[in-house]
Amino acid sequence: MSGVAWATFIAQGVSAVLALVTLLGRLQKFAGKEKQPWFDKKLFAQIMAIAIPSILQQSVLSVGNLFVQGIVNQFGSAVVAGYSGAIKLNTFAINIFMTLGSCLSSYTAQNIGAGKKERIPLGFRTGVKLSELTALPFVILYFIFSRQMMGLFLGAESVEAISAGMAFLKIVSPWYFMIVIKLMTDGIIRGSGAMVYFVVATVPDLILRIGFALILTKSFGSTGIWMAWPFGWIVATTLTLIFYRKLGYKNDKSSDF
């Protein structure tokens, strides 16, 4: 186990150094005639205003996931193994959707900087359509071919574990069509610098997921944990759409599909 930990540490360390070297090289190409300071208090404050809420949000998610794992652990090693495989597949899909949302963050910030806020709704609609298309193959694979997907992590003899993982995938994957809307809206909100909205729309997801998991497991066993996912996603998506409307972006009627 220590070898895996050291390999991860070294790989991420090398990646960080290479990313920093690449960034500094790119910045040199944009250097003007005047020498820029290495540190600027005003820019630092602006960066922290976005970074700190993001860090807090990720911290809350990590702690919350520990609570979810604790609930899963109560149902034995087979359910834990099934959840472990299924959550890896789920995380793979969600990370792709989040990457598309990050693209919308950059798009939004660039258009705000250029004074073209009217283009943001068009970008939002485009992002949602693209993410829905991206979600489709994952829904098909995870819902229809869930047994084959779980077979990537578990042997055929792990019948109970495979069943638990399949239940997770079949319950959660159809809701990808909704959660991508939330993640695209997150991208707009984050790119607008409305970080309070971003955090408020994200944290209830995990709180509700834990709460419903505790309630539903009494009647549905481990399946109740997987059933809790959609409840959190519904509330989170609703909140992000409300906050998106509060930002007041107006449609550009001349730019549509």
C-alpha cells in the first residue's frame, strides 16, 4: 500500500512542477515592456475570493463522502466492494461533466471581461446540449450494461458485490441527464464570481444525501443509500437554476441555434 501512496505522491509532484514550468513559460510570452511584480495584493484578494469558497466546498464534499462511506460500511464487505467499484465509474462520468462545466466558467468570465454578457445564455444552452449528449453513452453503459461495467472491478464469483454495484448504477445513472444541468449552471455561476451562490447550491446536495440515506436504509437496506443520490441532485439543480436566474443574464435573441 505504501508503494501506491508514494507513486501517487511522486506522479502528482512531477505533474505540479511541469504545470508550473509550462505556466511560467506561457506567461513570459505575454510579458509587456513594463516589468510586472511577482505579487499583487489586489489580484491576490480577487483570487482568494474565488478560491476559498471552492476549497470550503470541496472540503465539505470530502467530509460528507466519509459519512456516506460510513453508512455503506454498515452493510458488510460485499456492499462496500460493490459501492467501491460503482462509485469509481460514477466519479469517472461526473468528472467529465465537471470538466465541461469548467469550460463554461472560462467562457463566462471571458465574455464578462469583454462586456458581452448577452452571449452567456447562448453558451449555457450549448453547454447543456453538449453535456446531455455526453451523458447519453454513460447512461446506456451504466444502466443497460451495468453487470459488464461492474465486471471491470469484480470477478464473476462476487455475486452480492456485483448486485450492489449494479443497483447503484441503475438508480443513479438516469439522473445524469439532470445533474449535467446543475454542473453547467455551476460553471456559469463560478465564472460570474458568484461564489456564495456556488457553495450554497452545492452543500445541500450532500447534506440531503446523507439524511435521506439514513432514512431510506431503514426500509430499503443498502439500496436506500443509492436512492438518496437523486434527492440531493434534485434540490441542488433547482437551487443552481434559481441562482442562475438571479444573476440576470438576458438572452441574445439574434444568437440562437
